[in-house]
Amino acid sequence: MSLVLNKVNLQAPVEKQRAMDDDAPLITLVKKSEIAPRPNLTSEDLALEQTLSMLCSFLSIGDFASFLNSKAFSSYAQHEETWLVLEVGLYQDHTKTLQLYPEEHSLTLADEAMTGVFPDHVWKGVPDETFVAALTQWVSVVSNHQ
């Protein structure tokens, strides 16, 4: 499974975003910590965990959302009890991050830097077009503050 996605033009509407010429990644993802007892993981889950223990990068937010919707990610991360924290980052500036808490049927993004992008600094939902729009807005805001 390749975790590299296309950089997008953030000025374009989400549905019109295209890869930029330099093909530099836009978003990063890495396992940050375990916050509860580890669930029973399959060998496939452990292989994905090994990959997520290194900095993974995505070229587009849409591809990142597709990965979060995958059976592999769900099997590994989304269990009855939230047990894992992942860090989502801006590839161009690794100090710009969000905390991702996978839950059984949803995801929570926590903006500890309190950029004001999300109400109460938290976004909760599923990785759909609303997620893509929210993350695109966050990238736009934090990219403008570099």
C-alpha cells in the first residue's frame, strides 16, 4: 500500500483540486502514541502499524481520506475503545499538526494549536467530503501562517 498522495492547489474548490507540478506531499501521518490497552491485532494490522510508525506522506487530502476509509486502516485503528493517537501534519512544516483519534465509527481531529479552523478546536465525523473540506481549510490556514 503506497501512502504518498498528490499536492493540491488549495485555492481551487475541493472538487477541482489538481496535483501541482512538483508532486511534493501535502499531508503526513504517523503513529504518535497508545492511550488505552492495545486491542488484538492481526498480522496485517501489525504490518500497517509498522508502516505508520514511520512518517507517511500523502499527495492529496482526497487520497488521505481514501486511506482513512480503507478496510486496512479500519481494522488496525478503529475499535470499540479509542486506543491510538495519530499525528496529521503539514508536509512543508512538520510543526503544523493535528491529533487524529480513530474511534469505532468515526474520527476526531484535535487542533491543539487552536488555529480556529474547527469549532471548539475539534472536528468529528467520517472521512468524507466534509472531512476533505475541513482538512483543506486547516491546510490553507496553517500554510498562510508560515
